[in-house]
Amino acid sequence: MTDTRTNGAARTGPAPWARAARGANLLGADGELGITIFEEVTALAQQHSAVNLGQGFPDEDGPEEILEAARAAITAGANQYAPGQGLAVLRHAIAAHQERFYGLQPDPRDGVIVSTGATESIAAAILAFAGPGDEVLTFEPFYDSYGAVIALSGATHTTAPLLAPDFQPDPDSLAAAFGDRTRIVVVNNPHNPTGSVLTRASLELIVDLAERHGAIIVTDEVYEHLTFGAEHVPVATLPRAMERTLTISSAGKTFSVTGWKVGWLTGPPGLVAQVRTVKTFLTYTSGTPFQSAIAVGLGLPDTFFASAAATLERKRDLLGVGLRAAGFEVFTPRGTFFTLVDASPLGVEDATELARRLPSLIGVAAIPVAVFCHEEGALRTRSLLRFAFCKRTEVIEEAATRLSTLRERL
């Protein structure tokens, strides 16, 4: 019998690479490796000279202080392998950042590791603690790499839905998603793709359930500084959470340097050591000159972090005007740089089909939310689209103008 909380694949089904590819939306209808919807939409955007609001990366460089620090590090010869755990200067900066903003005190000697982006930390944590017979629980929709890595681990991917309009977990559904085999719960907060920021009450319930079932909590907090009038509460700050929580973040989103791929993981030394063992056999280390530059960035004044969020909030609101003019129902995000919309008011029920048409129709590209879900979740989110607003103001203005013509072109 299949697990009804998964995508329906039997435990003894396809090989791990195939299950991982399916989880990352890489398999075509014939089971062969294909292209992702991200690649497809990007190609269509290029073909039609569309404003690409599909992929979530900024189109502006980060602060000059860290760019100059990277250049200086390269010139100074910091171009060989960094220690597998990460440069000491960055590990100390990460620990100082956690204490400065949240009162947490990870030990930079054995409670912090630097990774190739947050994605590697997430992968190493799942591979370290989950395997065949285990379950890994995420919210749904979920960032696509979660499904792929869980499949590669051999564990079963279970989900708890985040439903419109507020995209907070329903307590009963969340409790039902936990079980005796739940080994890890992955908490993405602020949440991609919905843009929600989980409430303290929701986070406290997660901690209670994880404690009850003996699960490890792995948090993906890469949008921690990109919230709009909502407080970001790291799970590790909650009572009874620290001993079972691995906290993950990265420099890419906060400092607009996604191509540097510098992430980190903090937590109890015993758990961190097991993740570090796995990480050693993934990339071992990367980005030596970028690591010292990010240490500079983490020490920037509070005004930088506040300004980054305020600038993004203005872009969110500007895009929202265009999306409403287009006729979408707009779910205003409280964090991240993504806005979800429902195309149903336009008489459109298949957002994937609409995403394929938008570049030629009005010259704007977006991603359907269904690709962030298993089969049942894809049906629930069939009419939803995700737009990224982490672009230059003039780009968002042009997108909003083009979006305002959608009704007349459908």
C-alpha cells in the first residue's frame, strides 16, 4: 500500500535518482530526464523578450563593502581550499550575527559550518539523519530541492499543507502529518514560494510535535532579513527547541550575491558534527574569497538590513498594483521576494498552461505553484502562480505595466 501523504510512489519504486528527478520536476511524461519548468519558462522569456519574474534572483549587485572585500581577498591570494568547516573569520561572524539578532550563541568552533549555499546544508542535514524507513516532513508547497534530496536519502517525503489566504499550517493537519517514523521536519520560514512568515504559535506547535515524536528540526531561514512588518522568529530561540534544531541560512538573498553560494548551518555540536561528516563528501569546501567577504557583510550596521527589507517591500507593493490590475487575486507576502496570485478570477484554472502563455501574451514570465507540490497538492494549487519582485524598480514598473493589459489579451 502506498503512503497517501506522499506523491503515491511505492517505497520499492524507481531508483533514487529517478525519484529525486521526479521530486524536482525533471522527469517528462515518458519517464526520461527532461527540463524543469524553470528552464522552460526562462527559455520562453528569452524567446519573447519578456520580463522574467519566474526565477528568484536579484538583478542588482550587493553592497560595495562586501564586493570590495571579495576583490581584496582574491588579490591577497585567498584562492585555495578553505577548511572544510569554513574560514574561522566567517564562523565567528555567523555566531556573532546569531547572538546580535536573536540572542543565540552557537559555538564557532564546533557549532557552525559553512556550506556551498543553504542548499548544501539542507542536503547534508537530510542525508545525515534520514534514510529508508524514515519520513521527512515538509510544508507544501515546498522548495523543489527538498523533494529531490529526500528521495535520494531513501526516506519518504510527507507534507502538511499551507493553504490560502494566510498560508499558515492548520494545527490538526500538521499533527496528523507527524508519525512514529518522522525523523526530520524541515521548516522553511519565511516560506518560499508562499511568502508567508510562520507565527510564533505555529512554530511552538512544530516544536511540541517534534519533541513528542523525537524528530530533528531543520530550518531553512534564508529570507530571515526579508520580512515586511512581520517578526522572524528562529525556531532555535523557542523553549525546548535548541537541542534538536539545526538552523540554516545563507548570504545570497540578504546581500544579493546568489552566485557566491555561501551558506551556513548552526546548532548543537553533536548534530552539527554528523552534518559536517556528510558535507565533507559533498563539496568539502568552496568559495574561499567569498567567505571572508560575507564575514564583512554580516557585520554591517542594522540600517543596512532594515533598508534592504524596506526597499524590497516597496517593490512588492509596486508589483502588487500590476497584478491586481491584471485581474489576479493577490496574496500579499509578509516575507521573501515572492508574491502568489490566483488566476481563477480570470477564468483560468490551469496556471501551468498560463505560465507557458504569459511570455508571448504580455511579455512577463512567472512560475506555476503546482511544481512545488506532490500530486494532491498540485491539484489544490492548480490555479496559483508565483512572481518574483527582487528586480530593479524600473523592471518591476515595466512588468506592472505589461500585466495591466492581461485581461484584454486573454
